Amino acid sequence: MTTISIRLEDQDKRALDSMCSDMGMSLSTFFTIYAKRALRDRKIPFEVTAPEDPFYSEKNMKWLDASWKQIEEGKVITKTLDELEAMTNA
């Protein structure tokens, strides 16, 4: 094993840390994956992506569309804040 030092701008390092965390890995794992893949394929770049923002997932977008349709069709129940609070205290 050997140790490699890499210089990155602080903001790039923080962003890369965050992205790797979203993928469930450390920076060390990220660079190891990168090196092994580059050696295997004998080329760069390659793509490793972070998960999509769950708000924009296909499932959530369908749910939002269905909810909006219910609103447009008047199939909603509205309550005041006082009514909602009364429901929680019942």
C-alpha cells in the first residue's frame, strides 16, 4: 500500500466529500475505484453518479401529479389551523 496526497480547492473537497457520502463511500474509496477502473479500461473519464434527488424521482412526480389533479377536481378537504390543532388534541 502507498499513500497519495492530492491538492484540491477547499470547496471542491467539501463537495466531493458530500457526493461520496451520498453514495455511501469515503474519498479514499472514490479514488481507489477511479484508479482501478482507469487501469482496467485503459481510459478516462468514466461515470459514477450520485442518487437522484428523491423529490424529483419518478414515483414522487407521479404522486404530485395525482395530488394536483385532485386539487383541480376539488377533491380536497381544507381545514384551518385551529381545526387541525383540535384534531391532534382529541
